[in-house]
Amino acid sequence: MLTMWGFSTDNFKRDPSEIRGLFELFKKNLQEGLAKVDKGEAEKEKKQVKVRFFGRIHLLPKEIQQMIKTVEDQSGSKDAKYQLNLLLSYGGREELVDAINQIIKEGIKEVSEQTISEHLYTRNLPDPDLIIRTSGEQRLSGLLPYQSCYSEFYFSKKLWPDFSKEDFVDAISEYERRKRRYGK
């Protein structure tokens, strides 16, 4: 399972022309993926990967929302070998606010950790074991604040486009050397 963050709710505060450019890039990438599916390319790979999107998707342009739904519908089943989760229009605080508002709406009077977990965008997904942060920053910037409680972190100075397979292997190797204690 791999989760990647592509666009935060804070990114809506950027210059409108930059946002339009990002949305055009999303559309282009989604169109390319859907075109491969339409041509029957990589049929075996398509069935092995379930693609899901999480965040306030309703804030994205309608055309992108529809493309996201199509990608989710056409990707592998819930039982697929792999899962790719894409966070778009996502903010960790917003996820918690949305979860709490849903809990209130359902009239739940006593909240447990399980109650919160069941109302997050990522409900039914395991918490991340390893979070890799590129760009030299050493902060989460709102990424999965509830789910990352016991995650291990790996920080790389490289920007995401420059992060190579070798860098990924290095991150996994370092993770394998760690002793997970889960607060114990």
C-alpha cells in the first residue's frame, strides 16, 4: 500500500493561475491513465492495483471529480494485490474536523479512538508504517496527523522528482533496521 499527497487544502490559497496549472496537470495525468485503460494496455497491472482518492474531493473542479470516480471504478477490486491512495484536496486538520462533524451528525455521545478511526477519510486502511518526506523539510505539514501516531519517519533532502528507486531502497533499508515499539 502506498499513499501519496498531491494537493493540500492549503494549496487553494496559492495564486489562481498556479492552481489552474496544477488542475490541468491532474487532468492530463488522469486522462493518460484512463486512455491506457481504454486501449486495454496494462490490463493485468490495472487489476492488481486499486486506486483510491481521499480528501475534500468535492472542492475540485467537476471534470476532475468525474475523472477521479472513473479511475476508482476502473482500477482493481478491493482485493487487489496493491493499493495506491492519492490525497487530493487533503488537509489533516480538515480530515479531523470532517470526522468529528460526522460523529456529531450521527448523534454519537461517547467517542473512542475506534470511533474516530471509523470516521476518517482513510477508514479501513492500516496506519502508515513509514512516512517518507522529501524536499529537506522535517515536518508533516498536516499529513495524516491521527494515523501517523506510531509511524516511522524518513527525511530526504531530495525533491520528489529527484527521489530515485535507490533513494527508496535506502529508506526501506533504514526502516528495516529500526525497532518498532508502538509507544512501549
